Amino acid sequence: MNAVMLPAKLKELGLDPGFVNIGERAYCDECFNLLSREDGKWEVFYGEHGQKTNVRIFETEEKAAEALLEILTRGRKKGR
């Protein structure tokens, strides 16, 4: 999966893709962010009160998108 596929996957799982900023803005407060960095790596974090929290750096877009999906679905059980 990549960044382009992520919103559709979130909808499929019943999650609101509006809680995710996928490179649409340089930084989005009060939502999860998946951004390409200038060094070619990918960054996943939650923006809150003007700060990046729980920043994770990935070598590839695919790994970053999969990690963000895991973060967003962690703890969910089927049927919920």
C-alpha cells in the first residue's frame, strides 16, 4: 500500500480519512500526518498544539503508509 491508496483503505475500514493529512499541507494540527521528507524518507506523526508527537521515520512510502494504517487500526476488533 502507498499514500495514494491509504484514504480508500481507511474508508473501507470505516475510518474517517479526514483525520489524516497525506502531504496535502506541510503540517496539519490535530490529525495524523504522512509526509515525504526532503531526504527521500517518509515521516509519520500526530500534530498536536503546534508540535509533532510520536514521530516515526521510514525509508519508503509503503512502509510509512502501512505503519500509519497499523497505528490507526491498533486495538480495533472485528465487528466494532
